[in-house]
Amino acid sequence: MAQNNLFRIFIISIALLIACVIGLATLAISPRSMPSLGVNDIIDANDAVVEKDTENKELGLNGNEVFEGKAKKINMSQPELDSMLRETGIKSRLSQITPNSRLDDTGTAQGMAYNWIVHVDGMKLSGDSTNLFQRYSLAALYFSTGGPDHWLHGEKWMTNVHECSWSYSSFNGHRVGVNSCDSGYNVLTVELANNQLFGSIPPEIGLLTNIRNLDLQNNMLRGSIPPRMGDMKNLVEVFLNDNKLTGSVPVELGQLNYLSQLFLQFNDIEGYVPGDLCLLRGRNNLFNIW
């Protein structure tokens, strides 16, 4: 009898020990801090992951769309990739001068010039081309002054040759356009007098930092003289007379230390001549100002 009781106690102890072990294992696997998820919760969680993947997608340089470190192949040929990288390089450099909003707007002279350089121009310049600024400046001048519709002579302008060849000899032998360049193919003279220019002088004209002679007289130019003309440090002669320019003479023109002739008469310009221009004349640099 005593032996049977001892056996029963032994069996009960073993059962209690097994129950305790099972209980501890259950607690380790299911932390109290983890809430239970219903069917709707699981669906919402999956949607959140998909949205996160979409927000973090980006285009890799090898033409792949990257989603959270995973690459999804899209169809892009090597020429298409090269074209995309070329356009990015050009825009990155030109945006240092012109806001992206104007480059993207094909209704502006700057947007038309940018679009022409990227998609039309046979020169196929890149972002690191040495004459990118010069060619862009002349293209912006063309579109800003009614080149496609108003210019009397623009036959060589905006062609696939170097911009130093953008000139035209009229019937009397007078050359119109880019009339001279130096040995480094930097534009030195732009002659567009009496050429029916209609519109305004774009600020990008200031990119012609090597130019010495600028002749835009006897046209129908409106608007103000761009202050960026003060960046054209090598200017010697400027002819803007006989137009319809308004505003005042920019003080920045006083920075043109080589300027010897400045013709502004027969416009609607108001105000006083900047003091720095008077100082140039006092140093016998500027001997003709009208």
C-alpha cells in the first residue's frame, strides 16, 4: 500500500515538472509586449511595405530601377543612357547661369537655346565642352531677339558648324554675325546692326567674356541693358544706339576697364550716367560716350 502511494506521488511530480517546462517555453516564444495581428492588420502592414518600396525607388547609372536595394531591370539601351547622361551634364553646368525653371520652359529664349543644344545641334556638345557657355549665349541671343521670325540675315546662325563661322556676307560685302574669333575660337566681334532684332538682350550675353566689339545698333530692341554685361571684361566698343531700350545705365558697366566707346543715344534710357563710367572717362579709357 505504501509503495503504491509513493508511486502515485512520483507520477504526479513528473507531471507537474513537465507542465512547468511547457509553460516557460511558451512565455519565451510569445513575449507579452507583442500584440496579436488580425487579418486587416496584416494587409495594412503589407501595404505599408509596398508604399515604402515605391517611395525609395531611384534610377541607377546602369539603367536599373532600385527598390530597397533590389534592382528591377528596365529597357534602356547604351545610346539612350549616354544621351541621358549628356543632357544631365549640360543642364548641370548651364543651371549655374540660368535657373532650371527657365531651362525647362521652352517658351523662354533660354529654354529654346537649351533644347536646341541638347536635341538639335549637330555639334553634340557635352557638359564639359569648352565652348558650351559661348554657344549657349549666342543661341539665347538669337531666340531672345526674334531670330527665327525677324532677323534680316541669320542664314549661318544656329547651324551645325562652330559658332565662329556664324557670319553672313551681304550684297555690299558687309559681314553680319560673328565677325571674328581669336586662335582659341573665342568670339571677339558680334555685328548685328540693322538686322531687325526684335525683343530684349538676354542676361546670358554676359557669358561672352572675351568679346571686344558688340554692335546691336539700329534695331528694335526693348527692355533694359542687362547688368551682366559688366562681366564682359574685354569689351572695347559697344553700340546699342537707335533702339527702344528703357531703364537706366547699369552701374556694372563701370567695371569695363577697356571700354573706349559706348553709344546709347536714341533710346528711352533714363537716369544718370554711373559714376564709375565717368571715372573711366577721367582715366582717358572711355573717350566716347553718347
